[in-house]
Amino acid sequence: MRAPEVERIEVSGRYLVFVATVVSLIAVPGPDMLYVLGRSLASGGRAGCFSAAGIASGYALLTLLVAAGFQLVFEAFPALFLALKYIGVAYLSWLAFRLVRSEGGLHAPSRGPRRSEWASFSAGVATSLLNPKGLLFYFAILPQFFAPADGPFWRHALVYGWTTSFLCLTLYSALGYAASYGARRWTPEPSASRDLSRLAGVLLLVSVLAMLGAEWSGVATPR
């Protein structure tokens, strides 16, 4: 077998392993998933889809930063990365509080489709840009899948990063519509969908506190 063919097989194998890794990470409930669920249960599947699109767009922006080598800045100034993670924790906590306090439901009057869709999208962008788990994945884990056989690093980062964005958009949109359909089908009362949205907010807050606890335990552990 010729060497170029061996390299192509290795590159394809790494890519498939990467896709499997991303899908498994998406399947684990975290801030992104819980935000999409909360918006879907509060305002319907369309709002969940726009939330998923915002999350995917935020990760597409992170992809550009990784391709430009921005992770080297965080390596040189680790305090900057730590500060960004704490800002993310504060934002996600505020988002969870909003979901818990939400009076909306699948049958609640809308503030207007365009305004609601833009709010869902923009909050999704901020959620992914400030999600500590997402930051860790893009700036620490994704580069580990790079090998010289993949070509220039920037091309590798774009392909792998935008693959992650596409998977987030597809899987979270499907999850949002499924959650909305299930809520309409099995919990037709407005109060029930509102309670489910609040539950998603509580779970989001729990996940944020868990990330914060893991961060503090990591700082406190002697190296």
C-alpha cells in the first residue's frame, strides 16, 4: 500500500474518532443542551431551533479564533482564560435565573416573532462563546486531534471546528423540536410546560455550579 493511501486512512480515522467524540460530548447534558431545552419548552421548537443556531454560530466564531492561533494567547496568559471562564459562569447563572423566573410557556403570548427569534439566537451565541466547557474543548481538546498529515493547522481547525458547529446545530435543533412536541403532546397545560422550562433552568444552574466546583477543586489540588 502506498504511503499517501496510508496517510489518507489515518486522517479519515482521526476524523471519525473526532466526530464520535463530539457526538458523545453533545449527548451529555450541559449548558448548551439545557438552554435549548429551556427555550423550546418555554417558547416552542422554533425558539429552540434559533437557540441552536446561535450556539452553532458562536462555536463557528471560536473556530476562527482557534484557526488564527488564539489558543497561544491563553497559553501565554492563563489568567485571561480563567477570567473568561468565570465570566461564562456568571452569564450562564444569569441565564438559568431567567429560565427559572420565566413566566412563558408554549401557549403564552409572544413578544413578537422576530424579537423572540433574535433574543433566542443572540443568547445562544453568548451561551456558546462563554460556555467554559466549550472554551476548554475548542482551545485545549480540539488541537490535540491535529497531526502534520492533516495539512496546515488552520485548515484542520476550520474543518474540525465547523464540523462541531454543524453537529451542534443538527442535534440541538432536533432535540428542541422533540422537546417541544413532547411537551405539547403529553403536557398540554400551559403551567406544565412552564414548570418544565423552570426545571431546565434549575438543571442549568446545577451544571454551572458543578463546573465551578470542578474548577475550584482543580485550583485547590496541589500540582
